Amino acid sequence: MLSGRFAVFIVVLWMSMALLASTWDLSPNVINLPKMFAAPEWSSLLGYDDLGRPLMDRLLIGARVSFWVSLWVISLSMSIGVLLGAFAAYAGGLADQVLVRIIDVFLAFPGILLAIALAAVLGPGVENIVFALSVVGWVGFARLSRAQVLSLKRRDHVLAARVLGASRWRIITRHLLLLSVAPFIVEATFGVAAVIVSEAGLSFLGLGVQPPDASWGSMIRDGARYMLVAPHMVLAPGLALALVVLALNLLGDRLRDYLDVKHS
Amino acid sequence: MGVFIFQRVFAALLVIFSVSLLVFLLIHWIPGDPVEVMLGESAKVSDREALRQALGLHLPVWDQGVRYFGALFQGDIGQSLYYHRPVSDLLWERLPATFLLAFAGIVVALCIAIPAGILAAVHQGSGIDRGAMGFSLLGVSMPNFWLGPLLILVFSVQLGWFPVSGYEASGSLVLPALTLGTAMAAVLSRMLRASLLEVLHEDFIRSARAKGLSSFRVILRHALPNAALPVLTLLGLQLGVLLGGAVITETVFSWPGVGQLMIDAIRQRDYPVVQGCILLISSITVLVNMLTDMAYGWLDPRIRHA
């Protein structure tokens, strides 16, 4: 069951759910009290929640939230982290030492704790989650790109490029980072999984997506409250979340083996 | 060795100071007025001003910062706006519960990770290996705020073995510890497997086998101590993740620890308490990382002199 094909299938399913959710006519926030805790039926394959809202529709919206949040967070934190790490490592000296110190401070913090603190400070909302998780997320990319550039910058082809008068930007982007694409892909895959869990975790704590909007995390929180009467409320979003995260971690593992990336 | 210890302690103190500065600045961006939250919207303006004066909230941020750090160096981390008690008292009350949970989580993690890692490494490539690593991947991928409710559903609601939540009842520690320990077990078992696989190809393992030792003894006495070092480091590094996860796990199980105190304080906009909780958890993390570093240097002299 735990094959690469399974992982790709789940990830593609998640992405298409997220993208198609915008085009379908969903009613995730329509309250229908007669349907309270109702079991699954044809019009709603997963049943209804404590306010009679269809769980399937809410699950799809949750998929959309997790997809866009992770896309934004990974794009932001990767571009910032990779560039900062690469420039600091290439320049060396003081710039590099300052970056290493900053990275140390960030790593001293349990990531989720910093995200919780930031989300609490900024207040709830999707944009604030994206900001909080990007602040946490860039560190990993910066460390990776610093290590990559340090290991590559003494190579002959970099020296040749410098002799030919290539600019620093060109050397870093074309001659150093382009050679490091494989580890970044692997890191980003694990990163997406981590962001999805963090977003759901923040929403679970009530610091992320706010009611009535759906997120897998807030659906799990609501479901946990009514576990005795309606276990399907906590099972459906949790299963979706765990499957997607499992598939992404599996994919990251396979990619690492396939692309032959040495360090994690 | 003295210089090595001094360097590590100094670096740790520097990190703790940076963290507390960062937290102080962050907390003071909170939109919303704590005075309004405490007194309610109908409070008189004069009452609000009086409270603001009493708490020092009328001062500029840098002035509050100077006062805060001045007090911090004397071990005073402020008063709770909500409970009207010193933050340090609240933290002291909650700390034992969090330590108990973290310790139990580590025990669970080790009890799962050590056998799983050894079995996977010894039977590399077999069904046992694939099963253990599949389980490990599953453990990493199950967020604790879902695993927790799931365990409650099975072991409390269906089987009735353990209490749903709380702290006092006997057996109430089991489910939170399982929830917290599973993810760590997954990470540790992978590391132990990888580390053991490297050691098992060494010459001294072949010698131990050649002189006729049982494979049990070879693994336990010769391979495991040599493979333990990276696992020990990871255990130290993972403690931060564990304490971060404890915040969520405590919320799931209504476990009266520092994490739950922090989440409640966020809801009450009781920011001295939020500050104190973050400072405490990150200081513990930094100290444990420092001790791990030192233990590593002590166990492996190559690190010290590098």
C-alpha cells in the first residue's frame, strides 16, 4: 500500500480537490439544523456536522485552504531562505556569521511555538498564518542553501565564471543554485507536509482559520467535541489530513532516494 | 574542556536573551487592548487609565522593555493580568505536569523506537524492516491533535480503559503520553536504524561475530553503544519539538501543564503569561540542546578537540 504510486495518487487527488473546490457549487457554511449529526447520504457522502453543514463540502474547502496556505508559505519561505543562505555563504565573513547566529536563535525555538506566538500576536486569519509559518519556514531553506553554496563555491566552474566577469547574482543563481535544485525539491516536499500540519494545528487551537470557514484543523476540533455522538465528524478531516501528509512524506522519501540527495 | 563548557554556556545564554527580546517585541504588537479585555468595554475611562498606569502600559515600548529586562535579570517575569498573581508562581504550578508528560512521552518513544530500530536494522530489507519503517512514516504523519482524539475514541469511549481527559484519575497519563511519544518514536527509530546499519558493517562487529558471540550480544553490547551517539543528539534536539507538541497535546487532553496555560493566556490576552510560557519552554529547549552538546563532547572526545 505504501508505494510511490499511492503517494502520487493521494497528492494529485488533494491538489485537484483544492483546485476544483473553487469551481463547484458548494455550501460549506449553510446551517441546516434538521440534518444535525446526520449520517452519510447521497447528497453528502460524509454526513453532516453539529450545525447540519455537509462535511464533504467542508472537507473540500479545507483541502483548498491547506493547498493555498502551503503553496504560499513554501514559495515565500523558499525564495527568502534560499537567497539569504546563498548570498551569505557566497559572501562569507561577517554576513555569513550573522546569518548563522540568526538561524541558531530560530532553531532554539520549537517551530510550532514560534508559529503559535506569531499567530497569537497577529490575530487569526489565513494571511497571518501564511506570514507566521513563513517566518518559521525560511530557516530550513536558508540552512540548506548555505550548506549547498559552501560546498560548491570553490569549484572550478565558479572560478571560471568569475574570471569571465559574471555578476555575483548570475554566479549564485546560474552556477550555484541551479546545481542544488534536487535537495530543494526534496526539502520543499517535506516542507509542504509540515506546513499542512502546522496550519491545521493552528486552526485546531483556534488561532488560524476562523468560524464559520472550514479548515481540517478546526473541523477536527469541532469533531473532537462531539466524538460521542458523531465520530464521523473527527474521523473524516483527520483521515484526509493524515493521508495527504503521509503521501507527501512518502513522496519526499522517494524523491530523496531517486535524486540521490545525501543530507536531509 | 573548561573552554568548551564556557563557550557552550555563553552561546546558550545569548540565544535565550535573543529569544526573550524577540518574544517581548512580538507580544507588544498584539492588536487589541489588554486593559479593555480585563475590565470589559463598559469600564470607565478613569478606571482604565488607572489600571494602565499600574501595569506600566502607558510607557513607551522601549521603556517597558528596559523595565522588563531589568526585572528579568532579577528573576521576576511579571504579574498575570488575569489571575493577578506572579507569572513565575503560575509556571511553577504547571511545570510538574508538563515535565511528567514530557518524560512519559520520551519513555514511550524509547520503548517503541529501540526495538523497532534494532529489528529493522537487523532484518534490513525484509518485511519486518518495511513494516517498522512504514509504521514510522505513519507515526510522523499523524498529527497529535488527530491521534489524541482517535486514541480517546478507541480506548476511552469504546473500551473504557482510560479516562477521556484530566490529570487526577489513575491512568490519565497513558493516552497523552502515547500521543506525544508516537511522533518522536517514529523519528528516533529511523535514526537508530540508519545509525545501526552503518555500525553493523564495521570491522569490530565482524570480529565480535568471528569470536563466536551470540548475535544478541553483538547487537546489544557492541553495535548499540556505537550507534547510540547520533540517536542521543536527535533525542536532545527533538525535545524542543516534543515540548512544542505538548502544547497541542495538553489542549487535547485538558492536561494542566504549561502549554494549556499558554493557550488559555492567549485567549485572555494575558501577555505576561504568554511571554513567560514561551520563555520557559524555549529556555528549557536551549538548555537541553546545550547539555546534549556537552554530553556529546564528553562521550566522543573527537568533537571537543575539533
